[in-house]
Amino acid sequence: MAAAFQQAICSNQLHIYTDSLPSYEELRNFTVINKSCSFGTSKMPLKKENGRYNRSKVFVVRASVSDSVLSSLDTSGHDSWKMTDESALILLRHGESMWNEKNLFTGCVDVPLTNKGVTEAIEAGKRIRNLPIDIIYTSALVRSQMTAMLALTQHCCEKVPIFMHNETEQATLWSQIYSEETKKQSIPVIKAWQLNERMYGDLQGLNKQETAERFGKEQVYKWRRSYYVRPPNGESLEMCLERAVSYFKEQVEPQLLAGSNLMVVAHANSLRSIIMYLDKLTPKEVIDLELSTGVPMLYIYKNGEFTRRGSLLASTEAGVYSYTWNLALYRQMFDQMS
């Protein structure tokens, strides 16, 4: 780092001091293998320079490490410690839609959010505001897109989400950005119909309670939750999974492998399909998987494996996320800048 850099290891604690805040790129190139981390700023003792007393603010990292890791650390310089190869994946179900509110089967019908849904999207944005996001994927449906846009208004990076239009050669040409600086302050948003909600066929627009009374609760439960059973002229979860997971493997996963941090904003069944793939759930296990509107989930992609770091039920940022070293550094950067 350009700043003066000091290290000390004592009592299984690693302390890193610099006389100025490192850049994000410098932080990304510095890491240790550790089990838990805490981050903060501190101040060096008063010292006399040129006849005056100065107190320099420093960036402090305290990382608890095991004895085996301590013995393997090269403390001759920070360049030997590189960031672990991991990416963040945020999954988010859209906020409440107007047909959610009316208890209607929505499926692929394109309806917007309610006021409650708008609030849920904003609250979701507050929970993920300190997580890095490089690319956003949404479905082709407006409730998914509204949720993504509203959530990004709360993000600490203050970048502008911009929808990519590659439908035709002309659409691509007309939506070009010709300022490199503006591109750096933007987040590409990619729409994909493969992430749409499961198509509910003849049930779309029907009231769920009235449908249960007409066909029986057991039959409607099978249509809604079974992996193999299709609603009349609609998709089964198995069919939804085929398109959603295929798209995820072909388009999303390679970006994670390349080191990009992603957010996917979609729907109950397209996300259930993706989570079934990520968590290696069986058709029987996925039946009981419920996803609340507007509650983000965090996964870490590392060495070709996905690990869930968040709770499906937690209501606060602290409750949802267990920060990794890299994510904590990202958050620390913006805490220092604010």
C-alpha cells in the first residue's frame, strides 16, 4: 500500500495499521485465512512532529486466527496474503404485488407492486446496502424489476442501475453509453424471461380461497407445492426449474466464477427452483420451502460451491448476514467514506 503499513501478531490476533484508509482495490488484494473478523478505526497515540502534536487515524483489522494459520503466515509483507476466491449472490423475491394482496393466482400475469410491496423492496435494499453488487438479474415481469430498482436506491455505492437492451441490434446500438466514467457509476440490469414466475395456466386470475373451495384444498395444494403436478394448462415446478436453473447455470454462474457479485430478483417458484439447485434439495424437501416477499438471502460462491450465509426468516441486516472477510472489507470501506 502507498500508506505506511505495519503488522503485529499477538494472542492469536492480527493487527494491521495504515496511516490512511486503503483503497478498495488495495483491500481486495489483502486478506488472511480466518474464522472470524472484526473491523474498525482507531487512532495512534499522540506524537510530536515539527513542534506539533498530531494524532493519525488508522484503519485497523482484527482477525482471530487459529494456531495452524498463525504458523503458516508470512509476516514479511502483505502481498503474500491474497483475497480468497469468492463471490456474493443475493436472491430476492419481489415485494407484495397487487394480486398477492387480492390473494389471486398471478403466475406470468404482469402486475405491479402494492404500497406495501414498495416498502418491502426499500427495506430489502436497506438490508443489502453494504453488500457488493456488480450485476443484477431480474425476470421480465414488472414486479421483479420494480423491486430491484427500489432496493438499489438504498445501496451504499450510489450507482445507477441501467437495463440492458439487447433484443435487437438497433436496441443495443441506441442504448450504448459512451462515457467510461458513467459506465463505472452504473450497474447493468439484465432481464430474463427464464426467471419469470411459474405459469399457472387456467388458475391465473382466480382467487386462491375460492379455487380451494371448488377443487378441494388437497388438490390446490398439489398444484401449488408439488414438484411434478401441473395446474391445468400450466407449468409444474419441475418445468419451471428446467428453464430457471438452466439459465442460472448458463448465464449467472459463469459471472460468479469470474468474480462478479450478483443479485437475482425473481419470484417464489423460480427462486424455489434455484434454491433447490443451490442447496441440493430433493423434490420432497422443496415442497416445504416457503419464501417471503422482500426478504433477501445471501449465498457465497467459492471453489465451485454455494454456501448460504443468510436466514430466510431474519428481519434485520445483522440477523440475515454473517459477513465473510471480503464482504466486511467492502462494508468497512463505505463506513469509512460516510
